[in-house]
Amino acid sequence: MEARVLIVGGGPVGLVASSLLSQRGVSNVVVERRDRTQRAPAAHVLRRRPMDVLRSIGVEAEITRVRPRLPLHYITWCASLGGAEVGRLDVAKGLAPDEEVWTNCSQNLLEPVLLARATRESLARVVLGADCFALDQDDDGVTARVRREDGSEQTIRAAWLIAADGAGSPVRHLMDIPMVGPGPQGRFFMVHFEADLRPWIDARPGPLFWIMNPSAPGTLIVHDAARSHVFMTLRFGTEGEEDALPERLAAALGVPVIPKVLSVDAWSPHVQIADRYREGRVFLAGDAAHRFPPTGGLGLNTGILDAYVLTRQLAEVEADRAEAASLDGYETECRPAAEANAKESFENLKHLAEISEAVGAHPDLAALEKRLSSMNAGERATLDRAIENQRSHFVSDGCLPPSLRDGLGAESPHQGESAS
Ligand SMILES: Cc1cc2nc3c(=O)[nH]c(=O)nc-3n(C[C@H](O)[C@H](O)[C@H](O)COP(=O)(O)OP(=O)(O)OC[C@H]3O[C@@H](n4cnc5c(N)ncnc54)[C@H](O)[C@@H]3O)c2cc1C
């Protein structure tokens, strides 16, 4: 099999890169080791400029169709979902009635939209169930070895390779490119569950509820108030902890609903950037190039912009309008933005402690609720200030590559919704 660009990894970044290349007239093959798009909701925040990119490949209407309506008014801190409220931040303040602080679309709903978009192009081929396990490169291109689910092997030849193969990036390992920066910042369980929580969400609609119950601390991420949620909770490493997660979830919710747990994943945030984004004809993009804590929702957004800048430069070289050496500009533009976003995400994570400090440490839920109900005016004002101080965490678009700060630029492959 041959194409001008081989994309390893059919996650959101690889699929967006494929559609952008096709729109720019560059043939491409995507190999994805899974046989379907991912089931876990994972990321859900789409910021403004990445939404411009998605609009430019013509998927905005489809995103609007598949995502549940969830008014993004508040970020709420509470003892438990059904218990005492600690406070809330109005993130819709100052926005027009039809404006949203971000576009909320869970990754498991976004990926099928991106897959359908990528496969519609005659210049693209998306191969699912294909694991890239070996790579060689020479002066003219790269040769990749791919193993299919039935055990058969295949060779793919391309002029360039985009490694969009996620945080563990096998291609990055094959290229011997280390990650630089702090490793795991705590360990978490991500519990994906089904429950109708509308009675406790509808009056203060929003995507995030920070649960402060001392025996069940964590973040409730509302993907669909009527059914789909993730509870992200610290992993203490105690014996039998995973088996006790349903009880912890029930304590975090504190409502008369029995949630149906769909999956549990262990996960650790990192604050790391690849030592270099390029090795000859191979380029890293998305989580393969950078890993941030989810505080700020910048990971996926930074990856979509990587795909935009890199494919624009590859298309220029493929059309003989630029020299191959100009491709170094991808790292020059995108790496500093990723570094700034890693720092911002980490600062957001550390900054959250200001609220816990204002509330104080308590042995159990009853003590926490008693403390909340007995705060004097000065203590309440300190707590309200600590909550207001989190605003930039939720409204920031993060750092953008310089060429995208004022929009997608003149060379945007924009085809509006005609591309859908
Ligand atoms: C449970 C979870 C929750 C998350 N929550 C958030 C959040 O709230 N906010 C946020 O910003 N980010 C979050 N993230 C991170 C976010 O999902 C990533 O930033 C985003 O998925 C990056 O997209 P990507 O395409 O670069 O990588 P990925 O989505 O990881 O896609 C990489 C793809 O490459 C494939 N692949 C890997 N190796 C090979 C190979 N050798 N051959 C072929 N294919 C291969 C994988 O199967 C995968 O499909 C979360 C991640 C997880 C797992």
C-alpha cells in the first residue's frame, strides 16, 4: 500500500489530520490498531480555534447533531451531588445567550463523526485493526510494517509519517524520542457510569461538579445529564479499593439513584512534552507529542491545532510551494504552545487546592456539611474568592500557535458545511 502521508493512530488527531490532508489534495492512509472508535467519553471540551478547524472540515453540523444539549452555565463545588453546595462559578457570565464557553462534545461521540468524515474522501484510506510495529526511513520516504487482527502483515510506503498514536506512542519509542517533564501527578480511577441525574443538575446546569466528600473526593464529569457521566477519583492504592468503587461513587452522588458502572480505567496525568517533534520524515502530533493534566481541557485541543499546522506545511511541500526544510517550522510553532498549555494545565491543577484550603480538612461528610453551614461572612467571602479565582481554568483557550492566533489564516482549506 502507498500514500504520500501515513498517519499512525486513528484517534481524533489522526482523523482530523487525514481530512485536512485530503482537503488539501494529499493522499493519506490512517492505520488504527483498534477495530472501532473508543467507547470511553474521555475528553469533552472543544475550544474556539479547534472548533474552527472542525468547521473547516465540515463536521460542525454533525457535532451539533450528536452531542446532547447541556447548558454550560456553572462549575459547581459540593459536598456530594445531592448534598450541601460549597459554591459555584458562573462561566456563562458575559456571554451572549446563544454563546457557549466551549463546545461540549464527548470524545466517544466525536470520533465516529471524524471517522465518517475521513473515510468519505477518495484520497484517504482508513484501516482499522492495523497495528504499526516497525518503521524504517530513507532519503525518499518511510516504510512501515503493520500487523492486522488476523495476524497477517503488510508494508506501507509513504513520503511522510504523522505519529498520532497517543500518549504511549509506539512510533515515538521506535524513534527513540524521550518525553521531558514531570511524570505521573497522582493516580486516578475514571469510572464511566450511566444514571439519570437531571433532578440534581438541571437547576445548575454544567459539565463539572467537584465533589468534596472526604470519603469520596473527585470530579463528576457530566457528558449527558440524562445518562452518561464519568467520576474521576483519586486512587489511594489501598487493598480492595477498586472493588469498593461503587460505594465511593454512591457516596459522591448522595442521591437515591443506583448508577450502572460501564467501565473503570486507571489513569495518571503527566506534564510532558516530546524532546523533539520531528525525526527525519516522521512527525509527532497530539498526545504523542505532549501530555497534560485534563484541568483546562487543553490536551485534545492542542492536538487538533498540531494537526492543522502540520498538514498545512506538508501540503505546501507536497505542492512544491515550500522546501522540505520548512517542515521544521511545525515544531517551532507548535512546541512552545504545547509547553505553555502543559504549564497552564498544571497550574490549574495546583490552583484548585485554594478551595480545599478555604473549606478546611474534615474527617467525614457530616463534619464538612456542618462546617459549610456555620461559616461566618468573612470565611464565606474567602471561599467565594477562591472559587472566582478558578475562572481562567474554565474560560481560557490556552496558548495558540502564532499563525492561528487571529484565525485559521488565508491558506485555510475552508469548505464550510459543503464538505459534510
Ligand atoms: C479516560 C480518558 C479521559 C480523558 N479526559 C480528558 C479530558 O477531560 N480533557 C482532555 O483534554 N483530555 C482528556 N483526555 C485526553 C484526550 O483524550 C487526549 O488528549 C486525546 O485523545 C488525544 O488525541 P490523540 O488522537 O492525540 O490520541 P489518542 O486519542 O490516544 O489516539 C491515539 C490512537 O492511536 C492508536 N494507536 C496507538 N498505537 C498504535 C499503533 N502502533 N498502530 C496503530 N494505531 C495505534 C490508538 O489505538 C488510538 O486510537 C482523556 C483521556 C482518557 C484516556
